[in-house]
Amino acid sequence: MKKRQWIILGSTLGILVFAVALNKFFGSQKEEKQMKKPPVAKKYVTTVPVKYENVKTHVTAYGRVQTAQSLDLLSEVAGRMYEGSVRLKEGQAFKKGTLLFKIDDQEASLNLKASKSNFLRDLAAILPDVKIDYSESYKKWEAYFNIIDIDTQLPDLPEITADKEKTFFATKGIFSTYYSIKSAEERLRKYRYYAPFNGSITEVNQESGAFINPGTKIGTIIRTGLHELKVSVETKDIPWVQLGSDVEIYSEETQQSWTGEVARISDFVNPNTQSVDVFISIKPGEQKIYDGQFIQAAIPARTVQDGLIMPRNALYNTNEVYVVEDTLLKVKQVFVHRTMNEKVVVSGLKSGENLVIEPLINAHNNMVVEMSEYKDIDLETTTDGTAAIGNPNKASGTN
């Protein structure tokens, strides 16, 4: 290779080496950018100190009002039926003692008068014998004969003291005729039906003027001012319900309230609701209540001694909660006394521990957290009837 070519090649290599060295030199003089670490996000949790008190709970249940007394109007005799002092129509109100309907009793009344006339005839026929054989009893039988009126009820028979006198009247058929007439008088009363209480007509099956046979249903009446509330209570809550407990009753639709008392508790499960029926007698008040009205009841339940109310959604795995110890989350087990719609009554924690009362996502044991200050203020009651959690024991629980 010629000398000139070597010179050119050497110069080119020298320039390349010099450029690389110069690039490294200037690169070393440039300051490196420092990477900033993102700030660690703090996890805040809401806590309250554990404080035990006696917790009064109640069971909330819903049901429909029903009258405490409902009667079917049935005819016991045959005849043509007519309405009484009030119209025989649904919704018609009436007072106790009002004639609701009547059956044509003219034939029965005439037959009764005929029987009384025959009875008078029989007495008149034996009075001469009584005067001779039982002179000491003649005056009372004569007086009895004189007071009999075929248009009024037959008076009671005079008292018979002597056995012979008793035998004499028995053989003459006086006793059998007397009791036949009394039976006819009782049957005549069945031709008129008077209201046994204040109420109203809820159903009419026959119109005035229809011919009625014995056992025919004419209608249905209910008693006003005496109502019951039938509610369905889950079987798990039945042990908490006590007979005779005072009950608060409320209608969200009409914004009315009443008071009542637990009257009866069924001892079987309703197959339709799979719950136990509880019957609450509603005490009469100024506010009117209607049969069939849908209302709710708050039934007082047993008191939990040394309990704590907390939100149900802050309970994990049935019986576990989170507490905060030195900025660390700790999982602890509690004893659940009672589970309700939105709250639970628990115990098993130490008094003063910081209980987490909000649901946590992706939380774990020994997780670093910060406690947020909870302001205990009066809030509107929650849907289950308890105050919002500030002091967990501030209000009673519900079902």
C-alpha cells in the first residue's frame, strides 16, 4: 500500500478516536437527573372508642291491619229477608243494637199465639181440680193464669213444692206445653238480627226481598275501634319478642302513629311466609285506622347487657372486625349477640379500643393506617330506626 493511503487511513482513525473521546468528556460534565419517589398515600379509617352499655333492641315488622272481630251474618230460619234500620250495603256503619235485617215472621208469630191459647185452655181446664185437691196452691196458679198475655212472653211457672202437685201438672202436659212455647219464643227472636257491637258492613251476599233458607250467608260485619296488626317475624327474632310488650306502630303513607301490645305469638311457622305470625292489638286513639291498611311496627326486644352497636358492613367473616393499634390494623374476633338489617350488637373487645366502623377494601392485618377524627353529631335516623353511628350505643337496634 502506498504511503499516501496509509496517511489518509491513519488520519481518519485518529479523527474517530478523538470524536469518541470528546463525546465522553462532555457527557461526563452533564449532571444526572435525580428520580423523585412518589409520596406514600396514607390510608385513613374512621374509628370510635369501644364503650359498652345495655343495648335496648327492637324488631321491625310489617303487616296489614285486620279487625279483631268479624262476623258472618247467617240466617237461622227460613223466610223472606228485609233490611232493618240501616241499608244493607257495603261500608254502611251502624251502632250496637241496630236492627240489621229481619225475616218475615208473621207465620211464626201466629203459630206462637196459637200455642199460648192452647196453653191457656189447658190451664183453665185443670184449675177446678187444683182448687179441690191442692187448695193451698190454687191462688198462685189462678194469678199465673190471669197474667198470661198471648202478645207478650210467657211468664215463668209458679214454684211447685209438693211432689203430688208436680205429678199432677206433669200428667196434664203443662210442663211440656210450657217449654214448647218458650222454645218457639226463642226461635221467633231469630227472625230479627241486632248488631252486637259498633261496626260496619264489609260484604253483602243477599239483597232485601230475597228468600232465605237456614244457613244462608247474608253478609259480613266487622267491629270498629278494635283492630289487630298481623306481622310476620323471622324465626331468629321470635325469642326476642315478649308477650305484653308495648309496640310503636307507624304508617309511612299517612304519617300516623299508634300504640299497641303484643297479644299473641303463633307457635308454628306460616308456610306462605316461612315466618312466625305475631298479633298486635292496636289501642284505640284519636287517629282513625282502617281495616286492611299496611303499616309497620317496632316491637321491643330483650335488652343486651354490656353490648355495642356497630354497622353491619364493618363486620367481616361473620365475627371479625378491625381495630387500630399504633397505626396498624389488627383483626379481632367478636361475639355477635344480635344481627339486624344494618347493624349488629357485639361484645368481646376491650373497652377503649379503636374500632373501625366503616367497610374497608383490600385491608389486611398489620396494614399501616391513620385514624380520622369522627365528629359525633346528631344525624337523622337511619332506615332501620337507629341513630347514625357516632356513639354506637346511642340508640336501639331494629330488625
